[in-house]
Amino acid sequence: MKREYHKWYSPNLEKDMELLIFGHSGAKVLFFPPRMGRFFDYENWKVIKALEEKINQGHLQVFCVDSVDTETFYDAYTHPGHRIYRHCKYESYLINEVFPLMHQVNNNPNVISAGCSLGAYHAVNIAMRHPDLFCKVVGMSGRYDLTVSKGYFDDLLGGYHNDFVYYHMPNQYLKNLQDENLVSKIKTLDIILVIGKDDLFLESNYELKNILDEKGISYDFYEWDGEAHRAKYWRKMVALYI
């Protein structure tokens, strides 16, 4: 399997950022790591290994990006307004820096957004906000409104709310989305949501499911037995759904 490591100074984030690329051709997968994860986690956890056949056959090329979660939603030492601002800069990094690299190394027009746990949030959020950039989105074990507390998972912005928060929480902005042009673009996406029946984020998935139903947006929804919120399940999920 072809493997490439890339590192450069990001002008959007004003720091060095790293990523790994697996494969040589096929649909491009923008793969987000789980909560506070790193770009090498999926390789270490053998999640990439589960995609090896599709990668080697040239069906998929996987771009494992790094996260800045410890500088955004999981930075308890800065004001929530700065946290969401930093998250917006992360999106700018992805669109203005990672996407050009993806297109430079692979001219396949199909791009899949995918992620597990908080990575599923990132994957779904960017695909819903920029559906013209993607053909498919796969959210596994995801939470789609980070301001809603559930069990031991807190409101990651501590009750703070502004327009940036609103427009980066899929279960908030999609509910009231009136832009028919944007809705029609979202309808072209192949949307897959996967969640364990005992996962604390099950309710969040059902809320997103209901919103998509109300908007007439098609999707596939899969419930797995148990919590199914760890790497041994994600290895099976990616093989089935990406």
C-alpha cells in the first residue's frame, strides 16, 4: 500500500500540520480522527488495514488529517468564543490547504467525508456546509450538536452561543435551513450514519435522522448492537460503509 507523509506550516492555523495519505487512486476520503485524535491513529488502530483491499485496488485514496480539538472544543482554558473561532480556522485549513493537496495528487472528482466519534461530527459538519465538495459522508459513532450535554459528555462550549456556534452544529442549522439550493446539493450526497444502540450519542443521531426526514433528504441509518464506540467496531464499519 502506498503511504505518504506530509507536513507544512499552515497559514490558516499558524502552526505546522501533518497528515498521511494511503493509496494511489480512486475516490478521495477525507478521514477525521476521533476526539482529540491524531492523524496516525487510524493507521495504529488498523482501521486503515481494514480498507487495504479497496486502497490497493485503486478504489480509495485515504487522507488522514490531524485534529486541533485540544485547541478548539476541548480547550477548557480559553473563552468559548475563541474555541469556535479556532474551529472555523480549522475548516479554512481543510478547504484552502488540504483540498488543494488532495486535488494535486489525485484528480478523481469524488470526495468522501468520513470520521469516527468527534471525527464523525467534523465529517458531517463540513459535508453539510459544503455539499458541493463531496459525493458522500459517513458518520460513525458521532455527536452532531456539541452544545448538548449527555451523560459524562458536557456541553463543549459551556453554554456559550453565537452565530458561529449555530452554523457549525448540524442539528441546529439544518433544522432551520431554508436555502433550497443548499438543500438540493445536500440531497445529492450519499449520507450514511452509524451508531451503537447503547451509545450515548444515539439520541443525537436520531435527531439528525428526523431533521433529514423533514427536509426530504435521503440517507442510510444503521444501528449496531452495544455501544460500538471503539476501534474494533470502526474497523468493521469502514469496511462496510466507506
